[in-house]
Amino acid sequence: MSYNSYLNKPENALRRAEELVAISQASAALSLLHEILSSRRHKTWSPTYEKIIILYLDLCLKLGRSREAKDGLHQYRNLSQSQAPGSLEAVIRHLIEASEKKCREAKEAADKGELPKPDEKGEGEEATADDDDADFYEGSVLLLSTMSTDPEKAQRDTAVLLPALKFLWEVYRAVLDILKSNSKLERLYHGAAVSALRFCGEYKRRVEFRRLCDMMRMHLGNLSKFGGVGAVSFDAGRNNKVRGWEGWTAESIELHLQTRFAQLETASTLRLYTEGFRTVEDIYNILQISRTRRKLPGVNIPPPKAKIMAAYYEKLTHLFWVSENYLFHAFAWYKYYSLCKEYNRGMSPEMKTMQASAVLLSALCIPTTTSEINKGKSKSLGRDAIQSTVEDDIAKEKMARMATLLGFHTREPSREAILAEIRSRNIIDDVPDYLRDLYVILEDSTDPLDMVEKGRPLLDTLRTESAVAESTDGDAEDNTLGRYVGPLTNMLILKLIFNLSAAYHTISLDHVKKLTSGLGVSFEQMEKSIILSAQSRALSVRIDHRAGCIRFGTAALESDEMRGQLSILAKRLTTACNIISPPDTSSIADERAILYAGVRSSLESEHINTLERKVVIEKRKEEAERLVQEQLRAEEAQRKAEELARKAEEDRRLAREQKMREKEKLQKIQEEMDAMEKKRYLTAMGRNVENMTAEQLKEVDTAALAKEHADKANKKKEEAERKVKEAARQLDYLVRAVRIEELPRIKEAYETKTKEDRTRYEQDVVDKAKRAKEQWDTDVNEKACLRDCSVFNYSSEFQSMIMAARTGVHEALCKEEDERAELEAEKGKLTRARKRKADEARKAEEARIAAEKAEADRKAEEERQRKEEERRQRQEELEKKERMRMEEQREREQKERGGGKYVPPSRRGGGSRWGGAGGSGAGSSSDRGGGYGGGRYDGRDNGPRQTNSRWS
């Protein structure tokens, strides 16, 4: 079968590919199917193409050809996206499920310690990876063998699991790229995205997760920019970046939110907090799109459901907790608690208490900042204070941006803000009593000697009631309130140190250890907390291990009171000097009087100069602003002109490139058609075209090939006709010779058969007569024996007896038959009578129906005639009115022309055709012409003779 038959009929290609797969020629089958999918001849989808693409993808999965799989998916997308989107969805689901299954099998094989068997490659068949993949494989095996604790396991993972993971990742990328703007398959897009996120989380693929997040962020950006966010009705035909997109709907927004929530959870699992915060920005952008769509007239998009937002903030609590961002962890808990309290009507009191406790404890875990500690102080001095202020401003800006993205209630999130919100919303009323006492100790207590003694049993109660089983490093589980015990302990220690700094200048380490002995915290952990607090400038503290004490305050100035001692000393020395040596008040008063007089004398002129200077400054400012505005306008005009010129040049360049691409495309198509035609001619002529290159095909002359092919075809046809004629002639000779030779033999055989038949017939007649004579002799002997035994004397009596019995039976049967015949006759009479009655009723009904129909037809005909008569009368009335209107119009036109009513020639005086026209028509007419103007004119008219007469 030729190659063109495969291109013309995909069924043949599918069957041929299955045959190639059956004989272990998977690479050749893949190439054949790829040619079918990428052929330009086929633009109409059919179920055969679905079978072809499924077999094609299975072969790509078997051979590890991710690039070919991606290309095939794109080709099938172009073929079936508009005609059969359901088929495209089924194919993509099949590919994802098959790839995931292969990846799971590879993981199980790697865990069991199985190594891959070397595949037998056919001629020209590639390995399971490309060349660069093979280089990467060898290098990674060598590197892992030197760095891994288990080189064999690393080698198995690289040899077995890595190709399957790479293929599955490429499948996810290709599917997401194909479905990025397809509204009909939007659910499939988000399902594939969630599967890809699950893949990254399950196999710890952090690099792939970052690429996946960037790709999905780019898709969202294109939909936001070109997807008609602010349009009521969207037309996707204007931009190819969102081809297939039908506009933002409530379902699409909800799907995007759910996908970003899964992305946020995966980022938390992989501990990629930067990607988590970027995902928060994506969620904020999606919510902004929803808000923008709700403002449009005629667009009915509800706000995101409270359940979705509650799940969002619940995931944020986990993200901020593992990233140790306690501030936003507390705000996320607060938002989650507010949503549950407002919308979750079925929330139990225990759940409400647990959530309120989580809000309070998360707020108490927030570390105190420098600005909150220094709040209320008059001023700060020194370079450290200025640097701290700058850093606080930067931190505040970041916090405000994050709070806006997360939708919190304030742009200045802080510990004091969340605690104030908790107090205003009376959330403390919903928490247990021991947590309220803990809140009082951490916020209001100032006694450093007993606050640890009071707080320790409260923390133990929290740990006990939460049923937290602490691990070896002291961290609690994340799903209970006991995880806040560690941060609360650190906050209690910092609060203790802060209160000690307010009461003491120096305190021994032994005393501090004694105060914190019941918390179960080592001195190293306490020292770490103190150092971190000192680094963040929340406390001014130094640990002196040589002296075994803790010193509060800076090295230069030990306390805030010492920082103002020099200025206070200067002021007090000045006061003492004035008391010891009082100044001359009279001279000072005279100097002041002279100074005040000079000021009063120059006050008016200074005021006028100041006003003039102000006017000059205003004019200069206006002139400078005018010059700046003119310069800006000139720059804007120049920029616009340059932009227009650049755009025009770009349009011309694009037009030239488009023309060149079209020209190259047409040239390429023509070359391909010529090459296909040459291949067809060469194949028909019996030449092998598989090994011919493109240059060799170009050198072949198509016209010469066509002529040579036609000559060979004609020659072959003539040779076939000659062979047929020769065979017919030989067959004719053979048949004629056979008949001549067989004719005497046929006659001889006929005569022999006739003689044998006659002999057989005569013998049969003799044998039949002999058998009849023997039978007659036997019968005569038997009759003689019966007569001797007197058998015939009793036969008449036996016959009479039998006949009598049969006669009785016959008479009984005849009687029964007569009775049955009478019953049948009676039934027949009744049936015929009923039939006659039914026929008469039917005929009467038909006659009635016919009469009614005739009456209806008559009435309809009368009605039609009446309507026709009315129509005719109306038509006559209209015609009459039209004639009257035309006569009136004619009379009106004659009156307008000045003439009188039209008078026929016979009524114009003498009735002559050439007579006067001024008569009134009352004179006598001619004797011969009568009153119609006929006859010969004889001059007998009563009027005067006219000069225009013919005989005047």
C-alpha cells in the first residue's frame, strides 16, 4: 500500500501503525502517526483521529518522547478544539492518567530496588531520553554516587524514576499550555493544575513548583490583561493570546481561587514561603477581578462564598505559622474566626471557644516591636534611633502592603491593633478563664518576681487541656492550641526581661535562672531569645558572662535618664551664674528698646519688600512651571511623533514580514506538492524514494517524469493488450483442435451406450415377465389352500358384522354432523343479520356525514360567493369612485386651461367637421348626416358662413 493511501485514509494509517507495534516497530509507527496528525489534508475531525492520538500518546509514553507528545497534542488541539472539545478532554485525561500510572509504577519499582531492563532499539530508534537528557543522567549518577549516603538508591531513582517524573512534568506543562484560555475545558485545566501541584508536593519537586507557579501566573496575567475584565460581553477573536476564552464568569473565578488555594497549600508543604506570598498576591488579583466584574452593569457575579474565603484564611494560618510570621498568623486566625462566627450557624460552642482561644493566643505570640516599646517617649537620640526609624518605616510599608493583599481591616497591622480589635469585639469573653488570666499577665503585669510563678500553671493547663504530645525538640503539633506554648513561653521570658529592665540596672544570671526555673526552658534558649530581642532593638540589654550578670541599657549611656544629664547641668549652671552675678537689667532694657524701635521703624518697609519678593518669587515660579510645562508638552509631542513613526515602521515591517511569510509558505507548499508529485511518479515507476534527499528530488524534472511515466503506462497497456490477444488466439486454436479430436470418440461412445441400453432394456422386460408369472403361480396356490380350509365361507359373515358396526357409527356421526350444521347455519344467520344491521348503520352514518359535508360545502360555497359578490361590489365601487375622481380631475384641468366642457362634433352648431365652433348646438342638423356629423355638407346651416370653410 502506498504512502498516499495512508495520508488519504487515516483508518489505513491506524491499521498499519497497529501492525508495526505488533512487530516491535514502535518508532516507525510513531513517525507514521505523527505524519498523519501533522498533515494539512485533514481539517475535519472524526472518531478515527481520537484512536490515532490515543495510540500515538501511548507510544510516546512507552518510548519516553515528551516533545513528540506535546507536538501531537497541539496538532490534535487545532483539529478538535472547535469540532469535538469532548474528544480533546478525553484524550488529555487519558494521557494524564497513563503518565501518572507509569510514574507510580516507576516509584514502586525504584523502592523495590528493580533496575530498568535495557530496551532493544530498532533501526534509528532513540533511547528513552534525548542526548542532553543522557548527558544529564550520566552526570547526575556520578554526582549522586559521590554525595548520596545510598548511591545505589540514588542510581535507581535516577534510572527508573527520573524519566517518568520528567515525562509527567512535560505532560502537565503541555496540557496547561493547551488549555490556558479554553473556557469549554476550564474545569480540565484547573484539574490538571491541581494534579501538577499534587505531583510537586508528593515528589518534592521545588524547581518544578516554581516554574509551575510562574506559568500559571503568566496565564492569569494574560487573562487579566486581554480577557475582558471590564467588558460586559467579550470577543476573543481580537487577540490570539486568549483564543477560546469566553469571558470571566462566577464559575471561572471560583475555579481560579480553588486552584490558588491548592497552590498555597503546596507552597506551605514544600516550605517555599516566597512562592506562598506570591500566591497570596495572585489570590488578591483574582478577588480584584471579581470586584471589578460585580461593578459592571448587567453582570451578575456573586462575591466569593464565605466557605471559600474561610478555607483561604485557614490555609493562611498554617502558612504564616510554619513561616513563623506570628503577626499575620494572628490576623488570619481573626479573619477565619470572624467568617465562621458570622456565616457558620451550626458552629458548636466548643468550636467557637477553640477558635477564640486560637485568636487570642496567636495575638499574644506576636513579638513586641521597637516602635511599640518606645511609644510614649518624647524623643530618641543617636544614629541607632534614626536607623531604627527608617527600618520601622520600611517594615510598616511591607506590612501595610501585605495587609492590603490579605484583605485585613487595617493598613497598619501590629500587635496593639489586633489586641485592640480583640478587646472591641469581646473575643476574650469566649475564651476560658485561665487564658484570660494569661492575657492579663502578658499585657498588664509589671511585677517581674511573681509573673513567672503565675504564668507557669496557666501554660501547664494549656498544655494539658490541649493534649499535646511534645516531640523531642519541644515543638507541639500544629492542629491543637498546644503549639502556642513555646512562643508564649518566649513572650513570657521577654516580658520578664522587659520588666526587670524597668526595675533593675543589673541583675545576676543566677537570679534570672531561678525566676525562670519552672518554665522548662534551658538557659541557652532563653539567651537566644534575649539576643534576638536585643538585635531587633526591642530591648537594650547585655549579658556579661564574666561577671555573671545581665546589664540593661547601652554601653555609652546606661539609662534614658543619663542621656539628658549634660543639658540639665548646663541649664542649672546658667541659673546659678545669674544668681551669683546678676546682669545689668537697665542696659539690657535700653538695648532692647533701641532694637524694638529699629524694628518698628523698618517694619513697613520690610513688609513691602517681603511682599515684592513674594510676588517676584511667584512670577519666577510661574515662569519656571510654564517653561517646564512647555518642555513637557514638547517632549510629549516628540515622544508621540516618535511613537507614531515607530509604530508605523513596525506596522510596515510586520506587513513586509507577513507578505514574506505568506510568500514563503506558498512556495513551501508548492515545493511540497511538487515533491509529493515527483514521489508519486517515482513510486509508480518502481523506484525507491525513501533514500532520496530533498536536493535529489529538486533535480528531477516533473514534466520529464510525467512523460516517461505516461510512455511506460502506454507501453505496458499495449503489451497487456497484445498478451490478451495472443492468449485468446491460442485458446481458440486449442478449443478447435480439441473438438476435432473428440468428435469421433463422442460418436463411438454414443453408439456403445445406445447398444448397452437396448440390451439392458430387453433383459429387464424378460425378467419382469418371469417375476409376474412366478407371483401368479404363488397366488393361485395360496387361494387353493384357503379354499380347502373353507375360509371364504366365513368371510361374508365377518364382513356383514363389521359393516353393521360401521353403519351404526356412521349414522351417529352423520347425526352429530347434522346438528353441528344446523348450529353453524343458525350462527351464520345471526352473523349475517348483525352484519346487515351494521352495514345499514354504517351506510346511514356515511349518508349523514355526506349530507353534513354537502351542507357544509354548500354553505362554504354560498359564503364564498357572498364574499366574492361583496368583493366585486367593493371593486365596482372603487372603480366608480376612481372614474368620478378622474372625471373631476379632468374637469378641473379643463377649467384651469380655460376651456369649457367637451362637446362632440355632432353637437357643435351645424355638425360639420369644418363648421364654426362657436354655436351652441341648438341648430338643426343635416338631413343626411343626422345628429352625428355624417353626410355631405350642403351649406344649409343657420349660422353665418365661416371664412375657413373648404368651399368658401
